[in-house]
Amino acid sequence: MRTIPEYRGISAERFRSEIVPLGRPAVLRGAVENWPLVERGRASPAALVDYLSSFDSGLLVGTVTAPPQEGGRLFYREGERALNFNVSSEKLPSVLKGILKQMDSPAPWAVAMQGVSAADHLPGLQGENPIDLVPAGTGARLWIGNQVTVAPHFDVADNVACVAAGRRRFTLFPPDQLPNLYLGPFDVTPAGVPVSMVPLDDPDLERFPRHRDALEAAESAELEPGDAIFIPHMWWHGVQSQGAFNLLVNYWWNAGPVAAEHPYGALLHAAFLLYRDMPPGQRAIWRGMYDYYVFESHGDPLAHLPPELRSEARTVDPKAIAGLKSALAALLDEDEEGT
């Protein structure tokens, strides 16, 4: 597996002008090595827990737990259309202390608090641990837990993820490897989007033969405290937390005005309600329509029209996106009841 290209001491200007436009992953060694979060984590997990708890707003945090026999892999129950973990709302300091208590256990329960908003749950933390690589105003999210594995999935956004404590192994696949990743269902998923069904540690290449091609295209990296990684829009990534206490801080942003959920919501709408059960001949016609009008497979579809007859560019209204999401959720509920 190829190693993700690495940079050290890179400036924010160079990151934005040279690395992001490439649309390829990059490891940024030592990017946040001076963070107080990293310094406390190097002192001890207990010191880091005290530091985090000092910012606690008191809001309950969604907490994932899985029994020891799952080996930390947040996935599906064997032979079932159900997830192998539970989610509950807990007090953040209590979960942190629970992770500490399990650090010496040979068979700990997997514990993870995922995507915790720093602004809501730990106000003031982001100000003390700044980063200039991401656009101003981009909110920080924390991923805290022990030895947990998350299957390859994608984000509809660019992503910078910073390791503050523990170690993490990232395995990335280019977007064009989608057919070789053998995705699970859309509606029951441990990551909010479909995930690869192929185990990261021990891929079954007899059951998933095309995954050989995915592995040939894969890139990987192991990050230590203070390191960061840039994961471009829609790159598949599996993450393995390798320490008994781990903390990752990430930042999502989109270069354009479209909200991250908007393209994926459109995909869900098309897949579940419009085209999934359409006769093959009709589906082929609609694929041609999308290729022509949306992805412009033959160039600008309106190039032959005089300016006064062309459609005007439309700005994206956040309220309209919110309405689309609500309507989509209602439609999916109706479709499920109908079946």
C-alpha cells in the first residue's frame, strides 16, 4: 500500500494554494504539535481528561459502546441487518473517566464519542487550540475514545483531521474505487453514509475479489500526536485508533456554497424513490440525461442557445436545502411505510 505524501512546516498559504487544489491526500507532520491539547496528552491521559473537562458545558454527548467481543470494530452484527453497538447520551466527563478506567483492561469495551461540537460541548477549547489551515469560522469537532475501527466511508466535504492523543492509522481510497469497496446498505450504516463491507485488517479477497484493485490504489499513513491529515472531498477513508486513549480534532468545509448534505440527499432521493425500481431501458435513458445536463459529458448543454434563452445561474438558498432535507426525510418515511 502506498504511503500518503508528507509535508512538514507547511504554511497555511501554501497548503491552500498548492495542496488543496491537487485534490489528493496529504499528511502534515507536526501541524498542531504546539496545541495545549497535544501537550496535555503527552503529559498523561489523566491530564488531558482534566483539561477537556474544564471546558465542559454540561450538555449530554452521544456515546457509542460495543462489547469486547467486537474487537473495537464499529460495524454490523454478524448475519444481521443491525449495528453491533449501542448509542446513548452521557455526561462527557463521565465517559472520559470511564475510558481511563479501562486503559489497562485486556478486553475493554469499545467507547467512542464521535463528532462532538467544540462550540457546543467544550466552549473555549477551539480558541486555545487554533489552526490556520482551514477557512476562518470552520468549527472543530472532537472524536474521543479507545481502540476503535471505523470502516471506509466518505465525507461530502474537504477535511483536515488532527491527532491530539494516541495514534491513528488512516487507509484512503480514491473516489473512483467505489465499485471495488463493496458497500453496505444506505439506510442502516454505522457512519451515516454507506461503508465498505471489507475488513481493513483481514480483507477476504475470495468473497470480495475486486477489492484487490482497491488495495492497489489505496494510500495509508500512521499519525502521531501533533500530526494532521488532509482528506479531500469524497475520498474513502477507514480509521483505526491504536491507543488506549485517543483524541482526534477535525474540520469539515466546502469550497462552494452547496451544503455538505445536499448532493448526498439528492443521491438518496434518486436511489430510493425515482430510479431504483425503474425498468432498465428507462434507467439507461435517465443516466444519459444526467450525463448530458448535469455532468456535461458533451460540453455545455446550453452552448448552442443565445444568451437570452439560457438558464440563469442560481444561488443556493440554505433554507431551500433545509426544506429539501425535510421533504426527503418525509418521503423516505412514506416509502418505508408503503413497503
